[in-house]
Amino acid sequence: MKTRPKSPEELKETVRQKYSQISDQGKDYNARSCCGAGGESTKVYNIMTDDYSELEGYNADADLGLGCGLPTQFAKIKKGDTVIDLGSGAGNDCFVARHETGSEGKVIGIDFTEPMIHKARQNAEKLGFNNVEFRFGDIEDMPVSDNIADVIVSNCVLNLVPNKPKVFSEMHRVLKPGGHFSISDIVLEGDLPAALQNDAEMYAGCVAGAIQKDEYLGLIRNAGFENITLQKEKPIELPEDILSQYLDEDEIAEFNTGSVGIYSITVFAQKSGSSERFALKDEAEVSADSESGCCTPGSGCC
């Protein structure tokens, strides 16, 4: 018997409940699972996460091992910037961003999970950061004014949101003219098996809610952004002891040899408007993906 698809509100409530639970889980467990959900692997460590520990501003208490990239490392944050972190969790990216923007800047974390907001505020208070604040709210309807942010960062969050076009529209609204974002997220090439695609745990685990890579980049273009650039891309491999919770042996073999790809991407894009903030093209840092329709900044094709 087929189960009916969950409504957007049901999906958001699933994520809210799961991430309330995840807020009390240890980093090691989260890093051995799919964003803290979808079961724990005994074979692979850091399934999705990158290592933050070498970044200036890193705080171990705020690192729950839930990300899939290092967007703040690529975000070109300058002293005095106002930075917004979407889905800020315990505050990890906010504290790295605060190191870059300095005491003269401002960092705003937005999260719709109250235990995460509570944990992040405790961490900020312990660090004595008066210019880092955490606001309870939905990133589909951000609790910030228009044209307020120089930079937006986000780490493995938009794949959890049912209405992704609305989030990109909100990002465009709150960025200043010439402002930009750098976000890491999970995208797909090919279709997931139905058992993964329809599972609530795998949705909360940042896999089932992921969309096709080309579609994801298209949503960014449709929201009015320009200079769209893939800053980093890496494949995500789900270990067999997690896959076995959803697929039989034949299905696992087909999945592993098929055309389905799960990727973590870090994407840069800019809101139109005058900005002399930085030289956009840095050949040593920014890579293009012409097959996906993305290109290097300044070429005019995005």
C-alpha cells in the first residue's frame, strides 16, 4: 500500500522534530549518519561533513557535524559586513563568519528549531559575542528587513525546505544590491530509489529532499541572481549499512552501479547592483561547470 506524499507543512514539521532531537546528539554520531538522520554508519566517518576545525573562529561546542561543505570559507566576507546564516543550528558558521566580519560587523543566524536557537545563544554568550544574534524564524519568510545583508551563507539546509523558490526569493530580498551568497547543499543527478525518496528519515537526512543539480541552479537564476559559480563539488557516497535499511541487496547493487549521483555543491551568486567588494574571478579558487549551465563570474552567460 502506497503512502500519500507528505504536505509541505508535514515535511517541515518532520524536520523540526528531527532537528530538535539532533540538537542533543553528539557530533560523532551526526557525522557518521546523513545529517544526523537516516541511521548511523559503522563503516564511514564524516559521510557529508567537511572539517571546520582549521578555520579561524571555529568553536567546537557549536559544531554538530551537520554540514555538507564549508560555505563560510568561500563567502568572501569582509570586515564590517552584515552576514546572515540560514539554518544556523548551534552557531558554527555564524562564529566563523564573525571572525571574518569582526567586532564592527554583524551576524544573524536564522533557525526554526527552538532547541537549536537556545544552544546557539548559549554558545554566543559563552564567547562574549555581542554582535552575533540568533532569530527564531522560517527561512521561507525571513525575520529580517529588505536589503540588509552583504553576505548570506547556508550549510546543507535548503534541501530540507519544501518551497525552495521561495527561499531564493527571500535571499534576493534581504541582500543589499551587489550582495552575494555562498551556500553548500546536496543535489542529485538521476532519480533516487523510491524507498529513499519517500522516507521521512532520509528527508531529514538531507537526501530525499534534494533536487536535481540543473534544477537547483535554475532556481537561482530564476530568482534574479547573476555571476552564478560552482565553488566546490564533491560526490556523497552512502555506505551500505545505511542503504541496507531501505534497499535489498539487488537494489543496493543497482544503486551503486547506476547513474544516480548525490553531490555536495557550494554555490556563489550575486544580486545585481554596484559593488566593488572584490574581484569576482579567482582562477585558483573558483571553478566552472559548463555542463550544468553555470559559468565563471563576469562571462555574462549566467
